[in-house]
Amino acid sequence: MSLNTALISVDIVAFRLVKGRLNVLARRIQADGNKPEWMLPAGKIDPVRDQSLDDTAYRQLELLTNKKPGYIEQVVTLGDSQRDSRGWSLTIVYYALIDSSDSEQLAPSAQWLPSDAEALKGQLAYDHSRLVQQALDRLKSKIQYSSLPVYLLPEHFTLSDIHGVFSAVLDKAPPMRSIRNRFLQGDLLIDTGRLKRGSNRPAALYKVNQDSEAWLFDRLYISTR
């Protein structure tokens, strides 16, 4: 296979919180014997339908879920003659954040799997467990200095829910005062005027201001617990 006929694809590591745990979206493939039975959402660029690489990423996700990601970002471009048994292969890897509301409908072949890259090695085909790890490393880094946690939450959420996202992604979280100071600045969140009631005292419910772009903060969280 020459480089003129190399396999070119867009692969997406889609993250979602499922029962408080970070999961990745996978598609079942035909497997023989002990071969992996899952792969990440991935596909070729369609020059007619896709005006950009983002379009390809969104289109591949739409084949598996009705939920459109609130945030996507390119992670890395990989290519060599070894990653695919069919020959020279190049892929543009994205990660996507999908909210945790209950309205999702999955394709029959799709399923959310726990995001532990080590555990996924025996489940995901090709080098997809490596792609999950690279996307997870990017998410773990960027979540510490950006507003990305809100894109993993349902439409209405509390500041404690943001704390839960940090715990799910990093296995630790900044103090609530740091979350409050950061996420209530500027126009990122809108107070809905409603309260979430439970065993603790009522907590204010917020939603993302759709007119506000993703925020980048000045520094990483210093103290965590």
C-alpha cells in the first residue's frame, strides 16, 4: 500500500459520566475467538458531507448516539505502517464531552464502557486503548484550568455536581471554595432560581450560559482533597 492509498480516519474518544463514573463510547464489532469486540467511534472523511474534520467527528458520533457533544477537541494525529493490519494508517484523534442527562438513545451496537485504559486493552481493537489513554491524559490536564467539567453535567446542576466531575476524572477534587470562586465568576453559569433538595441543605441549580465560550483560568488548581 502506498501513501496515496493510506487509510485515513477520524477516531473519537467520547466521555460521559455514567452513575458517577467516567465512561467511553464504543461500538461492537465482529470478533472471532478471543479478539477484542469493541472499537471507538471512527470512520473515513466524506468529502461531500464533511466540510471539516469536526464534521467527520460529529457524524461518526451521530451513528451511535443521539446526544451531540457539548465540547470536542483534537488530541493528536497518529500514523504509521503498524497500527492497522491492512497497511499504512493515519488517524486524527478527538475527544468529546457528552452530558449526563437521561435522554440518550444509543444505537444497538453501541455501549458505554468504563474509561480505565488498562482494562480496555483486552476489549478495544487496534490501538484504541492507547487513544483512550492519550485523550484521558489531555482531559485530566485541561480540566484543571478550564470550564470543561460543566460539559459532562446535565442541563441543570449544582456546584457539588462540578465537584463530582473532578472526583470522577482525577480521583480527587479541589475544595468547594475554589470551585465556587472559579465557576461563579464572569458569565459562564446562569442561576436558574431553582433549588435541588435532598438530605443536605438545598443547593442552587445552575445551567451553562450558551453564549459563553469555554473558559480558561489563570492557573492550575493548587490544593486538592
